Amino acid sequence: MLGTLHHFDARDAVAPADMPELERLMLHQLAGQAVVVRNAYAGFDYKTVVASLAAFMNTELSAFYFDIRKDTLYCDPPSSAARKAALTTIDMLCDSILKWLAPILSFTTEEAWRMYRPDAEPSVHLTLFPDGVETFRNDALAAKWETIRNVRRVVTGALEVERAAKRIGSSLEAAPVVYVADRAMLATLFDVDLAEVCITSGYEVRDGDAPADAFRLDGVPGVAVVVETATGTKCARCWKILPTVGEDAEYPDVSPRDAQALREWKALGWSDERAEPVTPIEQPSTGQGGPENIGSTTAVADKVAKATAAVEAGSNPKANKAGGKRTAKAKAATSKTARAKKAKARKAKAGKAAKAKARKTAKTKKAKTARKAAKQPGKNRASAANKTKKNKTRKKVARKSSKGSARTKTKKKTRKKKQAR
């Protein structure tokens, strides 16, 4: 919305009563959001505020309104009433949404507000919630567009089937034929441009029964669609396929609508001339022998030639096979090294965990022993004295046995020496 409003001039604002039905429908939905947001804030239900506004922006604005109006915003001339009405509506939407989200997304909305209205209030937090939005409610219009959106669902489903079968690429390549059996629904579609609503290059609405192979949806009875290919020439600006492309002699590759837009933008100072391709800049050589200057065009051409030769050499099956083997070996070695590193890291981690557990166990055991000693001081002192005596006795026995074994070893060595003599 901020990017779109870059071209908006408040002096070109359109009154809600003079707007097309689609813009008035968006204002009706904005009025519904105003009630939900105010009630949620009154009950400190911030989750509902975020959920409601997120669903509104994703489903109603991005997936529906902006998707339809992008052609008007991008391709209509600046004097277009529909374009001015769309910009006015987006301005009202942006103003309301920023103020409603300000208590929750305080920093984000503050930055957006400074970009949106740099000459207005210095902060979005010094503003009040939008007032009077509830007056945009129009239940009759909402009911009418509910029918239109149901028909749009059927057309969109038929286009997806054709796209999946690769009979069309973009929806602008199609001109659907819509069969409507209900006369009341047919009257609703009478003044609606379904090509604009369904984002196609053309459309046709017929009364009566549809062919047996027409596309239908179970939830929308009485509507069937047959997708036909659009006839005409593709406009270089809006990409629609129209029979009117080429009618303007000054701009033969665009539709009359786009030709008028190009004239108006040119009158406002926007040039429609294409920029010339960028040519490489030759840098002066050093004047010395040796390698060529890297920035010179000759050196660049040599590099391109070498790269091309390398690519052509890659088409050799033997070279590809050898290169593939080397690549596979390198990948295997890298993978093996990575696995070894991971295993080593796991082992080190397990060792640290085991040591920590052992320290914890020893600490716990020591604490238990200390508690027991605190409960029975006399007994523990006696047992400690007995342990000390036993340890001394063991040490004496060990020293005597070691001395005896040493004397025995010495006698054996002496005996062996005598025998050797």
C-alpha cells in the first residue's frame, strides 16, 4: 500500500458515493473491521485484533482486491477515474489499518506512518482511531458481490484445470464463457466486467444450459464455465490479448487504453523511450609488456571464449564421466569427514556428561557420609581410628612383603650368576 500511494495526490480523492462498486465493497468490509477492532480493544482482546486484521489483509485485500485492481493501478492513465478511486480507497485502508495496529506493532506502524504521511502528525501514536468508517456499510452491495464472487470461484477453478492441462499459461490467455441458468443471477452479472474480476482478456455470459463437459462446482449451482482461448494480439504493456492492439498508430504494440496512458505519462515528464544497452568501458593499457589489462575488452572477450570452450568441453561424455567420478569422490570424502566430526562431537559430549554425572554422584555420596557423621560423632571417630590402624597395618605388611620379594629376587639372580660361571 505504501508503494502504491507514492503516486497518490489527496487533491484527486474521490468521494465514496462516486466510486465503483468494488471500492465501495472494500469500504463496506472496512466498516465491519472497525466494529470488530473497537470491540476487541474494549475487551482487551488483542489476539482478535491481530487475527481479524491479518485475515482481512491476506484474504480480502491481497488475494481479492489488489489482485483485481493491479491492472487498473499499473496500466490505467493518470486521469482514469477508476484509478483515482482505487488510490483513494487504498489511502483510507492504509490510514485505518496503521492506526488500528499502532497499539500492538508500535515501532513498525511508527516507521510506516512516517513514510505514509511525513507532513501530518509527527507520530501515529498521537492520532485517534478512524471515526465514521461505520457509515460505509452497504449490506445490499455485499449480497450482490457474494454472488459475483461465487461465479468468480467457478471461473477460477476452470482456469486452474486448463492451466494444469497446459492448454493455457496465464489467465490472460483465456476468454471464459460463463453459462448461467438462474435469471436472477444473470441480472446480477449484467453490469459487471467479469474479465476484470476474473483477470482474463475477455469473457462472455450466456443464458441457458451448458455443455456436458463444462466445468462446475458443487457449491455454486446453476453456473458452468467453458474456457476458450483469447483472440487478438498480446499488448506489450498490460499483457492482455485483445483485438484492439495496433489501432493506435503512434503506439502500435499496445491497446488504445495503454496508448492513452503512455501519452499522459509522457506529458507529465515520464519518457517512454527505451534505454540504450550499456557498452563495455575500455580501460587504458599500462603500455608495458606482459599480461593484458584485466579491464580491457580484449581480455574480457578472451575470458568469455575460454569459458565457452570449457562449457563445450564439458559436453564430452568421457570428460563428464571422469568429472562426475571426481565430484562423487569429493562429495563422499566430505560427507565422511563431516560424519567423523559429528561422531567425535557426540563422543566428547557423552564423555562430558558421564564425568558430570560421576562428579554429581560423588558429591551426593560425600554429602550423605557427612550427614551420617554429624548424627554419630563418637562412633565415626572410633571407626575412623580403626580404619587408620588397619591402613597402617596393611602398609607394614606390604612393605615387608615387598622387602621379602626383593631379597628372594636377589638370591635368585646370585644363584644364576654362580651357575653361569
